[in-house]
Amino acid sequence: MSSFLHQRPLHNILTDQYPLSPRSPQNSQKPSILFNRTSLVLLLSLLIVLGILFPWIQIPQGGLFSSSISSSRSGNPNFSESKWRAYTLSEAAANVAKNNTLIVCAVSEAYLPFLNNWLISIVRQKHHDQVLVIAEDYPTLFKVNQKWPGHAVLIPPALESQAAHKFGSQGFFNFTSRRPRHLLQILELGYNVMYNDVDMVWLADPFPHLQGEHDVYFTDDMAAVKPLNHSHDLPPPGKKGRTYICSCMIFLRPTGGAKLVMKKWIEELQAQPWSKAKKANDQPAFNWALNKTAGQVDLYLLPQAAFPTGGLYFKNPTWVQETKGMHVIIHNNYITGFEKKIKRFRDYGLWLEDDHSLESPLGRL
């Protein structure tokens, strides 16, 4: 009945049943009375039906069309924001890990172009299935999981979604200081974990270089050239009484030693909070953690030729030529600013996002 009423106007239905004759004034009066009575009966019936059914109709929060609007905004009719809000690190790690190993980055919305560039380079090494994106805000969580379901997780509390933070700012400190907590949680779940900043590009597979069964693997951030057969021990402290190890490329095994370093890193960050005078970041605290636990932990310095700092790779063309074919992961540091980093990647043919975005599991962002 309801579908029929939708298809034909009420007036047409009534006039079909009680046709009016323009030739007879008497006939024209009677149908008019019938029309009015029938209209009232139908209206009353409709009101009664609605009165019975309406309390049982569940209207989505935000209105009748809110769910369809949300789906169209996500571009996926099956996308559920609430599902990913409830998605836990334990679930994500179990879904993504391969050979009990995760490749992890931490990203806010402003860094999505760098995330895509980094992912393209990992796809080429066939390790992208192991990548877990730790989203630091909800827009990042939703955008990644919309296109690559299950590969992003948010570890509360979420940071505010905003523009990229300048190196040395309090926002940058707040963003990077969460890193050791994230990594410690993954270790506690029993996984090996490689952490990368997303201003990196993979030129080769790094895993063959993770030799032995050490607790913590890391790279030197000093630009001074080392011999190709340099020691893999923790370098001696510099002028500030500590080493200058990079906190942007780390590999950890789920051992007591690796967990100890992460806990000490957290302690050092708490002891050295950001201030306008100091403008701290997470890296000095990581180095203090390494230096203070060195006698208790099995540490391994990765080869400089394979994992050069940006201060060496982008500023010493002679060394780059001498070590050609040895480079594995390139870090675009020793430079600050979004546009400057992108330009330098482009100048060296390492900004893959422009022409190869379709290689990424995220596609074009």
C-alpha cells in the first residue's frame, strides 16, 4: 500500500474510484462529499500508522542522511570511523606483522605527502605489508585506513590536527617525545620493530644489514666520513658529553635490553622538558639513554655507507660517488622546512610522490 501511495497522488486515486462528471451538477456535488470524507479517513489512517511506527524508527545521530553523508565524505560506503577509533595497537600489530616484525612510522596529517613518498620506496623493496602507521591525529587515522584498511592505528591521546611543526618548537617536541612510548608498547607485545621517520627513502632492503641478535640497532648522525670497515660499537661521546646517534632510524628486538633503553629514553625526556630557552627535542634524550645503558645493552651501529645522514649524503658528492651502490636508506635531515625538504628530494630524484603515487597503497592523496 505504501509503495502504491508513493507512485500515484492521492487525488488521482480518489478520482479513479469516484469519477466526476462535468455534465451533471447533482453528480458533481456527491463526489465532492465522498472526496472529503475519504480524504479525512486516509489522513487519519496515515497519522495512526505513523504514530505506531515512528517510535520504533531509529534515526542516526545527526539526522536521516548523516550516515550517507559520512560515507560519501570517506569515499567508501562501508567505511566506519567508530571501528577505527576502537582499533587497538594489539589488533593492528597482529594484523600487520610479518615474521614477527613491524615497520613503524608516526605521522600527523601534515606529513601525509612524506608518508606516501616513503611508502612508495618501501613498496619497491616488497616490505610494505609490514608497515604500521601510528596516526597522531584522527584525520590521519581515517585517511590511511580508508585507503589501506588496518594499516593505521591511533594510540591515545590524539594530538590536535594542525600544520607541520617546526623543528625545535614545542609542538615538534610533543610529537616526537611520544615515540619511545609507542615503541615500548610494541616491544611489550613481543614484536621486532623498525622505526623510520617519513623523510626517508629506501633504495634497498635494509633487513640484510641487521646482522646478529643485538638489542638495539641505530645510525650515526655525524657527517664526518668513517672508514668502510668502521666499528659497530657505540661511538665515543662528543663535545656535549654524549654521542650523536640519530633517533629517526632504529631497529629493536623485544629484549630486556631494548625495553630498558626505551624506558630510559622516556625518563630522559621527562627530565629534559621543552622550554623556550632549551627548545629540546627527542634526540639528545635518546643519546643519553644509550650512553647510560651501554654497559647493560647489546648495541649495534649500522654501516654509514648504507645508512648515511643527510649531512653526508646531500653535501659530500665525492663520498656519494665513492660509495655508489652501497646506499640503503637516505635520510633527508640537516635541513628544515617542508618545501626545502621536498625540493632537495626532487633535486636528487628521490621525491617519488609526483610521478609514482599510484605505486603506493594509499594512491594519490
